[in-house]
Amino acid sequence: MNNTFNGIFKKELNEFIKYKKNNGFNYKSQSYCLVNFDKYTVEKNIESNALTKDLMIKYIETRKSITNRTKNTYASIFREF
């Protein structure tokens, strides 16, 4: 997956994925979550670089088609980030 980020967290997202891959993690499916999060920040015109719990919850709530288990996985990815 091509991790092209455009939102307010683009630098941090790229560095985080690079860090995970450099430490032996495959990080393909997790990258998918972060790519979609980046798209969300662009669509919602998020300009504050404060990564808050409220922002994470709002993003996860927009993912209507995913299971509760996947939502928990997304929350775990964000805690690591």
C-alpha cells in the first residue's frame, strides 16, 4: 500500500509507519487504518495537530462498515501512534 498522506499529521504518520517497519512489523493492514484517518482529517479540514481521544473516537465512529473488533483494533493503533 502506498502511504501517501496529505493531512495535518502527514509527517508523524510517515515517521510512525517507518518506525514500525524498521522494527520488523509488516504494518500493511494497520497502514490502511492510518491512510483512511488521514483522508478523514483532510475531509474534515482538521487543522489542529493535537491528536485527541475525541478526534480518534469521531473518526472510528465514521467507519460504519467495520465490526466492533476492528474498531478496537483501530483504537489500539491510535494508542501506539
